[in-house]
Amino acid sequence: MSTVATTHHARRRARTAAAFLLPFALLFVVAYLLPIGYTVYQSMFRLHRDGLGLSAPTKVFAGLGNYSDVLHDRDFRAALLRVLLIGAVQVPVMLGTALVLALLLDAKSTLFKRFFRLAFFLPYALPGVVGALMWSYLVAPGLSPITSAGHALGLHLNLTSDSMLAPTIGNMLTWGWTGYNMLIIYSALQAIPPELAEAARMDGCSALGIAWHVKIPIVRPALVLTTVFSIIGTAQLYNEPAVLQHVAPNLSSSYTPIFAAYNAVDDNNFGYAATESVILALLAFLLSFGFLKLVQRRGAAL
């Protein structure tokens, strides 16, 4: 084949590839990049009211002024810290539970695998708001069967008190998302060649040893993936506290960063809400990227 023909064939393949990629690229730009760019743009402006505030406010350029205000906002900083603490406890508990359930489902001696797989996944199949409503009933003072059972045992429980709000929300998240993460890990376990487990068993390795030394190291990428998803999801925490607020009036309107941004939108302070959203997105990115770099370094060290 001549050089001219080869070049023509390569260009035609490139044009074909571009034609297939164009719909995705357009959708990516319209649905992802443009909203991000517009949010950053909005964060550079604030509403200015003249005089006594009787006239309509005007939008003025604020530069990084909104970012300075948000970073000095005590309620927003408390919301960020609150979400970080919830995630630091809830994410390891949830993923550890998901890993144990996936390993149990993958074990040869487990009976009724289809039933338990569906049972573990079912909470995720329910809409998040429906699950939050159900748990609101289960923890509402005066209605909660959990509280009633505790009273019968001499325990005075209030699952919506200030000290119990974070554990209650963490429990709601764990209940709703463990099955989803379990399914990802279980799918990774199904891809492990059975010969590896058989070889380990012939070498005298117990079932626990096979899980620890063979299965868990192989599904490490799935664990990393679910951890990143969980970090991002925790940063976006909104549904559970928003629904729980109806039975827990002590839950503040700035309990999470998304909650605070929503309240700023409610006050027509779009620039402030956009700034809070940008800061939250940067925090989620830094945490996810930092976790990935930590995993890569540990993997390289091993």
C-alpha cells in the first residue's frame, strides 16, 4: 500500500472516530462543563443593595470576595467539618460491611444466594427520599418503635437529639448504600478465577485465609472505586437531613454544605450559593484525588 493511501486511510479512520465521539463530547460540554463554568462565573458576583434596600438589588462583580466570605462563615465551616466527621466513620463501616456481605455471598457454602443478594441490594433500589421517610418514622420521638423498645429495657433513647443526629444520618446512609457497594465488590469477586482459591485450599489455606490473602487483594480496585464514590456521595449529603428535619427541628438549616447552599438560593443569594458549591466540589475533588494518590503510593511500596 502506498504512503498516500495509508495516509488517506488513517485520516478516514480519524474522521470516523471523531464522528462517534462527537455526540458524547457535545453532551459532556453541555451537561457538564458549561454548568461548572457558569457556577464559577456566578461565584464572582454578589447582589448589592443601595440605600435602605428598598430598590431592586443589582449584581456587582465581587472577584474572590464571596470566597473570602464563605471561608469566614462559621456555619459553613461547621457544616464541612460535620460532613467530614460523618464520612470518616460511616464510609469505612459501610464499605467494611459491604465487603463482608460480598465475601459471604461468594462463599461456596452460602445457601439462597439469589435471595440474599436481592435482600442486601433492595434498600438501594428504593428511592433515597422514601428510605429517609421510613427512617424518619423509625427515629421520630413519640413514634419510634426503636425508642419504645429501648424504654421497655430501661434505656432512654432520643435518636434525634443533637448528639445522635450524626449517628442517625450515618445509619441511614449505611442502610441505603451498603447493598450498592456490595454488588460492585461481589461482581469483582465473580471475576476471580476459581483455580486461585482451589490452589490456596490445596496449600492448606482456610476459607478466612483465602478471603484475606487471595480475594481481598484482587478486588482492591473495586474497593478503591467504591471508596471514591462514597467520598463524593458523602460530600453531597442532602436528602437524609432534609427529610429528617421534619421530625428533628433541632437539625440546623446549614447542617451540611449542600443544605447551606440551598438556603442561600432560597434567599436569592445565587453568588454565595455558587461559591459554596464550588468550594464543596473542590473539597470533594481534593479528598478523592488525595485518596487515589495515597492508594497508588501504597501499592507502589508493596
